[in-house]
Amino acid sequence: MQRAVSMVAHLGLRLKVLPSALGRPLSCAKDVLRRTPLYDFHLAHGGKMVAFAGWSLPVQYRDSHVDSHLHTRRHCSLFDVSHMLQTKILGCDRVKLMESLVVGDIAELRPNQGMLSLFTNEAGGILDDLIVTSTSEGYLYVVSNAGCWDKDLALMQGKVRELQNMGSDVSLEVVDNALLALQGPTAAQVLQAGVADDLRKLPFMTSAVMEVFGVSGCRVTRCGYTGEDGVEISVPAAGAVHLATALLENPEVKLAGLAARDSLRLEAGLCLYGSDIDEHTTPVEGSLSWTLGKRRRTAMDFPGASVIVPQLKGKVQRRRVGLMCEGAPMRAHSPILNTEGTVIGTVTSGCPSPCLKKNVAMGYVPCEYSRPGTPLLVEVPRTWTVAGLLSDLLPSLLDRFIFLP
């Protein structure tokens, strides 16, 4: 089991929370929402559907959000993430294309190995985070965020046309598959019953095409965004309901929705694009320097390298940090203050942690306030609460997390 230390685990700051009278109205999507191949399946299983990134997706099922969260940590849960953009980059110059857009060393990937990387712009900002897998079938398999679907697709298609006009051998296909994420400590055990391949030979961030519970042509990748062991299964749309039904026949598996997915990823210290990182955040500011390939840093041949690389040795103005407190939960947009009461930053994501029984969050503060244990204040509705330290996380809990390196 491959692990790396979570941002939440080592950037804990000691907080107080301050009262605020400010509230935020909820907005409703008016556009026609797209549906995944599992839409009717969700309704039949009690899914409460909401609008998310232009799609109608289940926020939770009959179980509460907290029950779903804890079930994922103790057993395993099935998430429908078919809203994610899946693409294939084909041709002899596929690596050249991808490395012209992302910060990672795609050329170093072994067959069927993947990595988390970032699309960046010339100002060093993060356009999106994505997973790139170099497949043994001779193409790059790319999964990126639904909220950036149009932007990411236009970016990649534009670069394809540019390279094709220069005589390069490269093309792009959108993969019209469903995508299911089976996440939790028993996920591999559950999946093993439906595949002939030995999943012990499929380590973290590797991928293989196999038949899964009778559905052929599935790409199984050992990854996920919950902090747990698990897989993401790209399955032909016609077989998605069959596969989901087969997985649910195991009592270890329950359905989980967007609410649990968000609290699980935040509890594990994983970013949500558009909240914790965006076009105005560099990888260094976002505590994502580890995504920068060593060769790419030296060559400085990725978008925004002239801004990003100097930040590795210099001093950036702000950094993403993990926060934890007791009492009222911290929420996105809550002001972060120093102990003198001066606003110095903002919370980007926050929620109560069902496992830790405390409130976790992440946000941005100036570098001089980013040292673990630094006392800070956060303004939240109604009350003050003395905070604890994220370094107090139970080792037994951390040992079960699968964090991206």
C-alpha cells in the first residue's frame, strides 16, 4: 500500500473561530442537466439528485451523509463519477502533446502507470488537475474534472490541431464510458471476486484493461479521491448498470454520493478544483510542488515554468494549509485572521470530520503563518471555539489513507 503524507496531516494550525453574521444564499442551476448512464439506477436506489458541474448526480442516498462517509472508511462504497471527462491521446507524439500542457514527466511513465498532474497557464496558474496514464495499448488515458470539461477539451483539441499543422502524429478521442469509483479498505477484496486478474499485481496508480463481473473492456485503475484504497473503473456505458448491480450484491458495498465524496477528500487533505486551487493559484502556492517532474523543472518547458520554478527556491506570498478546530465548523470563504485580529487569508473548503470528531478545513495564509501549530483565528457564525492540532490525528487512521505522493 503506497502512501504519502497528507497536507492535512502535516500543516495543522491551531485555531480559534470567530463569530460572523454573514451568510451565503444557495444558487440553483437553470440549465438542462446531463445524466450519467446510472441516472435511473440512482433514483431506484433512493438517490437524492442535485445539480453539479452541469450534471444531475446523487448527493446522498437513503443513508445519511455521515453514515456513507464512515462506511467508506470501514468497508467500501460505490460512487458514480461518470461526469468526469475521459479522453485518449493517440499517436507517436502523444507525450509531446501532453507535456506541452502539464507539469509532470509523462515520458517517464511505465506502461499502465499513471500520475496526478496539472494543466497550467503561462502565468503559472492551475487550469485543472488530472490523472494521466500511459497505457500498454499505445495511448494516454486522461481523466479530468467535469467542471472544466469544456475548457480542458478545448485546450487539448487546440494543441492537437497546432501540432498536427506542424506535421506531428497525434489525435484525441473522447471516451464515452461511465466511470465508477469503488473506494474503501475492502474494495480490492470485493472487486477480486469479479475479475480474473490478480489485483495484488495492480499497485497504486497503475491500470489494466480487464473483464469485470462479465463486462468486457473495462479499464481498472488503482486510485481514487477519498484517501482510501480503491479503484476507478471506466466501463462501457451499456454495462454500467450491470456492473453497479453486481458490486452492490456484496454486503460490503453501499452507494455513496457527492456529500460523502467531498467530506472524505477534505478529511484526507485533497484539493477540489475551483475551491482550493484555480487559475490564480500556482502549484507551489497550492502545496502541489511534488507534481512538478524533476526533468521538467530543469528544462522549464511547461506552461508557466518561468513563474513556477523560481518559486520552488524563493518565497511565495501564500500557501495552502490544513486547519482543524473544535466547535462551529469552518466553511469556504470564512476569513482567517492572525491573533491580533488582522485578516490574513481565507478558508477554501471546510466541514466537520466524521472520523476525527473535529472540524477540518484548508485555506491560504501568508508563508510566515504556515508553520504547523501556528495559532490563528477563523471567523465563523455565532461562536468562538478553541482549536486542536492536526498533528493529533490518530496514526491508525493515517495508516489507512492512500494519499497521492
